[in-house]
Amino acid sequence: MSCDDDDVDCGEVLDKVYAFLDRELDEDRTLTYAEIEAHLHDCGGCLSKYDLERAVRAVLARSCACEHAPEELRMKVLARIREVRVQVTDHL
């Protein structure tokens, strides 16, 4: 996907959309929150995908609001996600 934003690549934005939604962008990030927000403002395709992810999360949050995962489980899941991201990146 591409748009008229020459400064930011749509693929980069969409790769970071989950971290952006969670306000968990890496400190050594290539894109800042402001850059992603500006891109979403200018790119209808990325904004549409972002809005879909945000809506799904809102529904899940309402459905699971009274149940919280133990912190240990949360940390294990986050660690596994990072492992998978590294594996996927290494294979590209």
C-alpha cells in the first residue's frame, strides 16, 4: 500500500500499528508517535486499517473488561511476541 506521503512508508506504519495503539513504540523506533499520527491523518488506507484494529480492541476490551490476565502471563505473551517479530524480521 502506498499514498502521497513520501516521508513515511505505509508498510512501516502498519507494522507498528499495534505498538502505536498500545503506546509501546520501542525507544529505538524509526517512527515517532507524531509521524505515525500525521501519516494516519494523511493516508486513508492506513487510517482505515488503524480504525479497524482500534474498533476490534474496543470490542474486546468491553467483552473482557472484568477479567485481567496475571502479570506473569502478560510478560510471557509480550516476550513471545517480541521473539516472533525478531524471527519474522530475520527471515525477510
